Amino acid sequence: MSDEKPALVLHLATGGEPLMFALPPEDVEELEKELHLLLEHGSVQTVKTKEGAKVSVNFSRVAVAYIDDLQRKNKVFGLR
């Protein structure tokens, strides 16, 4: 079994390819709890990446945001 590689996935309201930021595993739980509030309020939040960089995200410009595992392959949403 491979290690999980969590990432913040952002689909911008303007379209285009999603942005993906690898996350440190210790930050995932807290960000998951806050994510819906950041989207609802259109907040600006600084997110620390796995590499230690800090990225400021303006969630008022984000249509969809979620945390996913970059290790998973063959992703199809809505199917079981």
C-alpha cells in the first residue's frame, strides 16, 4: 500500500485546469474543517504546501475546492 499524498485542489470560477498544491499531512485535518467556510465567505487564506512554501488563496475566485489524494488513479466522481 502506498503512502497518501494529500493535495488541495482548486477549480477557479474562470475555468481552466485545476490548481493542485501538495499539503503536509499534519495540516490536512484543520484545512478540511475550514474549507467550506473559506468558500462560503470568499476569504483569503494562506496555505502551507508540503515543500514549505506559503500560498495565499482568494477563495472568492474559487468555484470548487477539495482535498484529494494524489496517489489515487482513475478518479471518477459520482460513481461507487
